[in-house]
Amino acid sequence: MRRVKNTVQEEIQWLRREIKRHDHLYYILDQPEISDAEYDVLFRRLQQLEADYPELCTPDSPTQRVGAPLAGRFVTVTHSLPMLSLNNAFDEAEIRDFDRRVRQEVKQSEIAYVVEPKLDGLSVELIYRDGLFVQGATRGDGINGEDITANLRTIKSIPLHLHKLHGKTPPLIEVRGEVYIDRADFDRINEQRQQDGMSLFANPRNFAAGSLRQLDPKVTASRRLKIFCYDIGHVEGLTVETQYDLLRILSHLGLRVNQLYRICRGIDAAISFYRQLERERDDLPYETDGVVIKVNDFIYRRVLGAVSRSPRWAVAAKFAAEEGITSVKDIRVRVGRTGVLTPIAILEPVRIRGVEISHATLHNEDEVRRKDIRIGDRVVVQRAGDVIPKIIRPLVDHRSGTEQLFTMPTQCPSCNEVITRTAGEAAHRCNNISCPARIKESISHFVSKGGLDIDGFGFRLIEQLVNRGIVNKVSDIFYLTQKRLSELERMGEKSATKLITAIESSKRIPFSRFLFALGIPFVGEHAAETLAGHFRDLSHFLTATEEELCQVSGIGPHTAAGIVSYIQIPANRKVIDELLAAGVSIARKQQQTGGLVGKRFVFTGTLQTMTRAEATARVKGVGGRMSSSVRIDTDYIVVGESPGAKYQQAIDLEITLLTEADFIALMTEHE
């Protein structure tokens, strides 16, 4: 028996080596040596032997790619090094501006770049320890992602074990890549869904993202996903000096690298290759919306560093977007929360790259004049960066003489206040801080996901509250009553009670989200996080000088000036005082060892030891989020007495159930 087992073990090892070799030839190199039928014979033989001798089955066996369905939602993981996003360049002038900034910073007359196709997929990180694939995660917000290891293991172009490099594998390497689907495979899947009477997937990128977030890895395995690897995070036992060397090393390790890259001496060569790929984009088997231009030398990269969440050594140069022709039905003006008036073109709906476009931002009156866009014009529209609707030019030859010139109103369309324009600025402004349109936009920003995240506080409700004079400033929302809310359209007693609970629970808010919610110029979510990490408390922040703010990593002079200007305006300080007087309390950010930050909770049934508002406040206090309905991304259902339909929904979706005692214990552990 001992002799037989050794023979079986040797055969299993040989089969694994052969299958891995053929996987590499087929999925990585696109150079298959055997037919699918011959491959199936090898695979089935390995499956049979591992079934007969389960003790010989190992996690890196090719048969172990598809695991069991997940018991719950995906676990949040923190990237050891941030996965940065790229700044975009939409034309040659912006590409050259990027090159000029790079050369000035590193004091070189010419830079070597590596230019790579930019795929339209989902960014992921693969972690290998001693050559073995141990964890994979989505990019997420760049700092935290979701553990999707089980689903990534199903992608056959992701090796479960790396090849050796100079006789060894790195003890640790974090590989970054883009998961995508080929156009032909995407079209075949949609054709089959159409035949089956099912809804079609919108586009390849959404398809890839949705496929990687399936609870059942078998579903992901059926989706024919692929990957191209292009970067690394933390690495041990390996020295890399250039992007060109990195791509070669990744390829030697058995990782799939897009071979359509080029090292370019100077920006002229990079732009030439960019133009070449733009001409050839429709002939490529996958969707690509541009190229990534990267400084080749890692020494220069360290000098250049990053700003906010984007590296200064790389830029995404976008291809010209697909265009459409439509008509401008009207040009209306939107008043933003800072009082800036923005003309919006209302378009006859037109589909561009699968998306229906019905309006486009015209930025300001000068832009309308420069492009000579008129109401009634036939215009060429594109999605800048394949995302943002943009009017390129009017078709002047199509004019009938009935087109109308646009003029910026002299009075605010919302409050009739006189509109002003400061010399040297393109923006027209309504300076009335009580302007209903400004109030609506400010409240919408204040209660948004990045701010107080009040579930159920949508823009239609905000419009009703402001139009009826119930809410005139952000602090007024904390004085709303159930009775007042239930009198509004589409707001019954039950909905009003839920909203009051949500408002009450939002009063305790992390410092970073409070800063974001205020709508301070140039302070987005990332800058708010940075500021909250630097300043001890709100009073310290409110006394900061421009010089002190500029010392904060990631806060530049422009942002610092905007912050100081904001906090020196008495009306803004009054808003903050009113919020604190209304009961808003700022919680310092705490490190949550149990990973409850961002976790979504739903309650069903009656709690015995606390009110629903008290329980919700505890969830918010540990960084969790509340939801009024059970969704696929819900993390916990807290079950009280006499639970409703949510209880069964949670069981059906396999969401973690907590008794009231479980909930109290979980909160106590993390508070």
C-alpha cells in the first residue's frame, strides 16, 4: 500500500504540473499545446485521484479553484499600501502639461515613459506568500477593499502558485491588476441572456465588477473573466527599479501581463504610441478607454510622490470618446450650494456607448459664448472620458435661424437676488446664503453618504421641506417632528418615524464626516479624513492658519486658503454653532479592531433593553451604518421580539443574525 500511495502521489504531482503548465500556455501566453479534450482527460484524472485520496488534495491544486458559497458578506481588508487612482488627461495638451510638471520636478530635459493600455475593468490586489496565492481584494476606496479571494481563485489567468524567479519566489508580493472580460465573451453572454428572456448586462466593466462580488464562486467561474497585472504594492525579497523591469518580472513569475506596452523616450514618443492605440482600439479584443503613461524610473517616482490619492508620476490619457448628434432643447441654470450658477443644456436624449444622455453641463457663460451654443442647435455630444456628457460643438450649417442665444439671468432663478460676477472670475453667483436653491444643495450635501448619511433623506423631501419653509438651514433638520413630516407628500406616519430615528442617530458623527458635511471649499472626503487625523478637535481646526494647514500632508495652498476663508466668515461659524446647539456631537475616529467601520446594520422586531434610536446611535458610534431595508450588502440583522419579514429575508440571503444580547456584546467590544 505504501508503494501504491507513493505512485499515486507522484502521478498527482505530475498531473498538477502538467495542468498548471497548460493553464499558463493557454490563459497567460495564448499558446495552447493540446486540445480541450486532451486537457479534460488530465483534469478529470486529477479530480478522480484527489477524490480517492483526499489527504493528498492541497489548496493550490487546479481542482480547488471553485470553493463553496460564502456564508455572509465580504470582509473588509486594508491595503498595506494605498491603491492610488489616476488623474486623467483628455487631450494632447494635458498630456504635455503632465510631462512638463514631471520634468520640472525631477530636473530632467527628457523622461522615459512606459505606456500601457488602460482597460475598462475592475482593479484588484493579489497577495502571494512564498509564491502561494493567499488573498485577493477589490481596490475599494484605495485604502480599504473587500476580500474576494474565493472569486478571484476561479479566474484561470490568475496563477494559484507563482513561478520561481532566479530559483526562488518572493516571500511576499502584492500584485495589482485589472479584471475584465473580452468583448466577444461579453456579447455571447448577453446573447444567451436575451434568448433566455433575461435582462442584459449594461457594459463589460459593470459585468466584471458584479461578477467578482457574487456570493457563489461558481457564478464567478462561469463568467469567463481575465486579468492583466501591471503594478505591485508591498514586496519582500525583490528589488525593482523600473516599470519596464517590473512588467518583465511579473511575466516571469507566471502572471499575465498585457504585452501591448512600450517604453518611450520622451513625451513625443509616448503620444505617438497613444495615437496608434487610439486608432487600433476597435481591433482589440477588450474594451480600453485610453492608455496609462508612467514614469519608468522608480527613483524619479519617489521624488514625484503623490497628491491626495493620485500619483504624480502617472496619468491616464483618455481616448476621444464616441460621439453622438442631438438637439439642445433648452439651457437652464442650476444654483449650487456655494451660489455658483451653472448653465445646463437640456438635450433630446441620445445614446452614446450604451448610455442615454439627456443633459450636459456647460460650466459657465463664457464657455457657452466660446462654443457658440444656442437653444435649438444641433450639436455634437460626447462622453468625456467615456463618462461625463460634454457638448463639443454646434453644427452651424444646420441652423435655421430660429435658434436662440443664451444669456445668464441677472436675478437668481430661485430667490430673485441680483446675480454678481467678480472681475477675473468666470462664475456668476447668488450671494444670498438664504437662497432656497443653495439651501437645498447644502442640505443634500450635508445629509449625503459622505456626511451624516441619513437614510431616507432624499432630494425630493428636501425640496418639500425648503419650499414649505419648514427647513431654512441645515440645523433645522434636527428640529423636525414626526407630525410635521407625516403631513408631507409620500411621507406617512411610519416613514416619518423612521426618518426621525435616522436623524436622531446621525447626531453623533465622526470628525471627518462632519468636516465633509459642512461643504468647505476644496474639502472632499479624503481631505476631510486627512484634516481629522491631524487636528485634535473642532476648536483646534477652527483656529488653524494657512501656514499650519499647509503643513498637513496632502493639503495644498489652494485648499488651505479655501478653509481659512470659510472659517473666517461669521455666517459659517454660526452654522457650526447652531449644529452643536441642536445636539450634534463629534466623535473622534477610533481604530476598530473588529472591522465594524462601514458595516451595514438592519433591525427587525422590538428591542427590550434600549430604544431603536439608542441602538442606532451605538452603531454609528463604532463607525457602522444603518439601513431600513435588507439588501445584499447588509452585514448584520439585529433580531428583537416579534421580528417581521426582514428576518426571513436575512435567512434567505444568509446574512449574519444577531440577538439583542449578541448585538450588545458586539457593540461593547468595539466601543
